Amino acid sequence: MKRMLLIAVGVLLLAGLALAAGCASAQKPMAQAFDDELAGAPNWVKIGGNAYKKDHKDAPAIYGVGSITGTKNISLARTGATARARTELARSLETHVKAMIADYQRTTTGGEEFGKAAADEQDLKDVAKQVTDQTLAGTELVDTWISKNSTFYALVSLDVEKFKSMVSNMKTLSEGIRKAVQARADKAFSELDQEIDKNKQAPAAN
């Protein structure tokens, strides 16, 4: 009986060790899989579009990164990844356009724009979305990369000068708002870069 008990305990210990080893081996391949997936990837794939900006300081611009997997159609992969990159760029851009217009409204309280376009929160959102939607047409696909597992990554950019030019041609906006957005664009794009860098470097919440 004692011998049977010792054998049972031994089996349980071996099973426990095997389980622990299995968990450790499951975790290691997971981390290794990410390393393998991104082996040879450019920095913008790993840490975002601003990594590209730091290496290409030709002109002020903002960037968005998107990816897609699960398709063998290269054209579809490029289109899907580019669309996701533009979506990422648009979210940040809309937030900063709203800030540009809100800042303009604060400086013109009581002026001709007060009580008109973007004077309240809903109008501000509508105008910011309109500016974002129309200027997104000026984004360009500047780089792509395909991982070993066939994940397609796309990097898109929106040049600040092109952004300002497109805003200047938006006749649906008042002249005051058009000029205000153009005047604040360089500073807003710079702040957007800093914010994205900060978010990329911040530790993930548990």
C-alpha cells in the first residue's frame, strides 16, 4: 500500500513538472513567434509611423500604420492595410482639427464667427469631421512591408503643406475657419507627433 502511494505521488509530481514545462514552452514560442513575425521589419512597423518621420525629415507630415492578414491577394492586402492606416491617421487628425477650431473660437468670442460654424460642440465635431474626411484624400502610401507570415503592413502620410492647401480650397468652410486651421496646422502636426510618440512609449496597462 505504501509502495502504491509513493508511486502515485511520483506520478503526480511528474505530471506537475510536465505541465509547468508545457506552460513555459507555450509562452516561449509565443514570444518567439512575435520576434520571428517582425524579423527584418522596418522601425515604423514595430513602433509606428513617427519612426519613419525621424528618418525622413524632408517635410512636416503625420503618419498612420495599418496591417492585414489572411489573404493571398496582394492587391486586396494592400488596399485593406492602406485603409486601416488611413483610419488610424484620421482618428488622430480629427482630434487635432477639433482642437485647432476650438482654439480659434476662443480667440474670436463675440466676433463674426461666434454663434455660427463650430460655435458649439456638435458643430465643432461636424466641421472637424468634414475637414478630416476631405483632407484624407491627400494621404499617400509611402511604404509597405510583408512579414514571413504574409501579414501586409502599410504606411500612409499626410503632408502638412498638402493639408493646408486642401483646407484653403474647402469653400464650404468660412474664410475665418479656413485661415485659422491653416495657421495652426504646423503646430498641431508637431503636437500630434509628440503625442503619438508618448503613447507608443507608454507601458501597456495590465
